[in-house]
Amino acid sequence: MTPSLPRRPRWRSLALLALCLAPLLWPLQHLAERYYRSELVSQNRQTLDLFVANLLGTLHRYETLPQILGDLPALRSTLQSPTDPQVVDHANRLLKDICDQTGAEVMYLLDPSGNTLAASNWQAKDSFVGRNFAFRPYYSDAIAGRVGRFFGMGTTSGKRGYFFAAAVHEGARVVGALVVKVDLDHTETLWGKTPEQLVLTDQHGVVILTSRPEWRFRATRPLTDEEHQAIASIQPYPTQAPQPLSLDDQAWLMQTHPIAETGWNASILAPRALIDRPVRTVVAIGGATLLVVMLLLGLMMQRRRNYLDRIAFEAKARRELEMRVIERTSDLEALNSRLKQEVLEREQAQQELVRVQDEVVQAGKLSVLGTMSASISHELNQPLAAIRSYAENAEVLLDHQRTEDARGNLKLIGELTGRMASIIAHLRAFARRDRHALESVALQPALDDALALLAKRRRAMAVELFRDLPDAPLWVQAGETRLRQVLSNLLANALDALTEKANPRCLWISAEQTADGVALLIRDNGPGFTRESLARAREPFFTTKTRTQGLGLGLAICDTLMRALGGELVLANHPQGGAQLTLRLRSAPPGVNLQPPEDPSA
């Protein structure tokens, strides 16, 4: 019997159950649509009420302004003396100051014929002065004694605005009209970039304010002949035949708020996508939940079958595992004995490696001594020759009873023997094995010893030495012999680097006290390090010299000794050329004696 036969009825039952539960998504969609529609309508109603309140607040702020300003004596004087330049100029400046203080776009004064006598923009290119606005309805309302109200596009400025006008009286007689234009463009900018769109229509159904510029001055309904004639006579729009605005009712959800005070209608249009998108999300979540439930049921059924199979499989595997454990235990015991033997062999190899490394360090030290033997023999031969000469001279002087001169020769012989003893002491201190603990060592004497051992070679190569060392001793934590070996190796390497270089050959040595310890810099003007040399300089037996010049152990030994001293050896190239080696050593308290560790007379 194949294992797939009993699974088909179960998966078929799950599919039938899913088909039965799928119609539940239909009422879920309607509930979600009603919920999100009510939320959107409530939110847009509040937004629309705030916009209408802001718009009416702006209009009310300027509504009574023409009636109040109409009683100003300067304006009456202008209507009485329209040809007097001083009177007109005073009225212009007064209207300009009032505009600046109130925030109105423009104020202007009309005579009984509708001609502009004074205006706040009298200095602008599109000044209203001299223009006739008798065709505007706000003028006829003001001359009739009523408050004129009108929205339209300025024929001079080309800007939209709402106009308030009031009559200027001389007693009971109307002698002119004062008009205040309010800029409503900022009400569109306050709307911001939102999916909802603002539409404000006037009494003709023409869009006068909107958050979509392409809808501006379009008719939302067909216009009658009387409305076309009224539009042609008062010119409220930039066109006398507004184009229709076609909106898809299926794409927008509209809410309208009538403004009885102005005869306008404020509407907010919300894209139906704002409702459809979350509704689709809810339906998708419901469908996904249904699918997850079906999958969970299927998985539970599958796990039950797998559980029974796993019990049988685990019982068989347990028996096989027991047999393998027995076999593996015997293998592990044999492996354990072999590992013990390998550990013993590795420990012996490690001890042998330590011994060999120690021998390599000593061999490197003796190699350096062999290189310096010619220089040391020369240093000893010179004092010996001088001693022989002074001794022979002293014998002659004694024969001639010149004891004082003979005593002077003997004193010179004593100084020369002291010099020879110092040279031998430096050599013995360098050659011996240093196995003492770290101690306080003065850096300058150790450096002097290393330079003394290489003095003849440096002079033979005509290497100019530049020293920049402080007068006070720099005490470091080190071993005297190990520190001398490091300094001798590094200085010898610097001289090797200058071998192939033409004069001038220079060697700089400087030291300073830092916050972390003492830093000693050794720099030459040779060829410097290559990229490969910087990467492999600390490797044993890596060298750029010939076999007769070295084994490649110098820097490896120095790096090992510096780490043993708790310091650091830094290799680099100087920006001006040549190699620069930096020794960083730990500071130590001042020691007792600055003399070499061995008695020169020994």
C-alpha cells in the first residue's frame, strides 16, 4: 500500500472546508468598507470645517475695514481736491501704511464715477491709480450705500482676491468709495500636499480656490445664459467661458459645506483609493488568515502521521545507535591513548623549540660579534701601540732623570689601559647570556655602548651621526644585555642599509619621554623598506641581503626581545626617505648606578 493513498481524502477535505469558509470574506469586505468610509468622512468633515472657519475668519477681519477707514479726513480731502498732488500723495502713503499694518493686498479710493484717485500700490507697475472700476459689482453696491462684496481676478494685477467696498460720505451725500482687496492665495498653500483635494466654488459653480491648479476657474455644472452674461459684464475670471470640470464620481468621495454668507460651496474630494486600499488590505489579511488556518490544519495532520512514523524509526535507530556507541567507545579509547602519546611528543617538541630559539638568539648575537671583531681589534691595537710607545719613552726619561715626564707617560698608560678594559667589558656584557629579571636600565649608556662597538665601521663609511637625546637619563624597564643586543642589531642594520648609498650618509638618533613610556627613534637616509619587507621583516630568515651579509635573524631577534621586555618595535618609512625604527619601552624608576653591569677591570 503506497503512503500517498490515505493523504488524498484529507487534503480534499481541507480544500472543501476552504471553499466553504471563503464566502466569509464578502461580509468582511463590506464591514471594512463601512468602517473606513465613516472614519474618512468624519476626518474630512473636521478638516473642511476648519478650512471654512479659517476662510471666514480671514474675510471677517477685513469686512468692516472700508467702513471704518471711509471716515478718514485724508480720504475725504482727496475726493474734494483730486487734482492736488500733495493731498493725493498723502492719501497714497496713508493707504500704503494701513495695508502694511493690516496685511491687506491693496486699498484704493474711487470717485463717484468709478475712477481710482489714490491707491496703496501707486508706485507699482500695475498701479490702480487712474483706472476705472465702475463695472465691478462692489462699486455699485458701495455707491448705493451697501457693503460691496466680490470675488474675482484682478484686471490690472492678474491676481485673485476678495473685494470689500464701502461708501465714503460727506454728510448724507456719497462722495466716493473705498475698496479693500484681500489675497486668498495663501488659503490654498495652507492645504498642503495631501491625497484629499480642496474645491471652493462660487454662486455660478465655478472653481475659484482649489489645491489642484488645473481645476481652477472650471465650471462644475452647466452655466445658463444669464450667468454667461453676468460673467462677461463683471469679469470675475480670466476667461468669459469657463471650461467644464469633469470628475469621475466613482473615483472621488465628495463632502460639501455651503457658506451662506458668501454664497459659496466648499468641498473636499477624497480619492476612493483611500478606502479601497485599507479594505483590500483587510480582505488580504482575512484571506491570509484563512490560508494559514488551512495550512496549520494540514500541518497538524501531517505531523500526526509523521509522529507515528518517527516512533518506529526512533526505535530502530536507537538499537543501531547502541551498537555504534559500543564500537565508537572502543575506537575512542584507542584514540585517547594515541592523543596522550602525541601530547607528550608535542610537549617535548615545544621544549626543544624553546631551546633552539634560545640558541638562535645567541647565534645571532655571536654573528654580530664576529662582524664587529675587526673594529674591536683596531680599537685595542691603537691603545697597545700607544702604551708601548709611552713605556719606551718613560724608560729613556728615567735614564735622563726626568721623573716628572716619565710620571706623565705612566698616567697616560693607565688611561689607555682603562679604555681597553672598558672596550673588553662592553664586549663581555654583550656576549654573555642574560637570564636576569627585568630591571631599571639607563637608555643613554646602553646606546653609547652600542655606538662604541660600531664606531670604527661608522667612521670608515663616513656616516654622519645626529643625536637628539635629553641630558637627564631615561630609565626604562629592560635587561641590560638584551637592550644592548637590540640596539646593536638595529644600528648594524642601519649601517647595512647605507652601504650601497652614496654620500652623504646620515644616521639620526632621538629619544623622548611619552605618556606611555620612552620612545627611541633610529632613522637613516638609505633606500628604506619595500612593501614586502615591511610585511615580512619580523619573519626569521627573511632578508634582502646576500647570504654573506646576514641570515635574516636580526629583526626577528629584536622583535622577540622587545616583546619579552614588554615593549614594541615599530618599522616604517620616513616621509623624507629612508627607514625609521621606533623602540617603545616601559618607563622605570631611576636606578642606582649608570655604570656598565660589569667591572671594566674584571
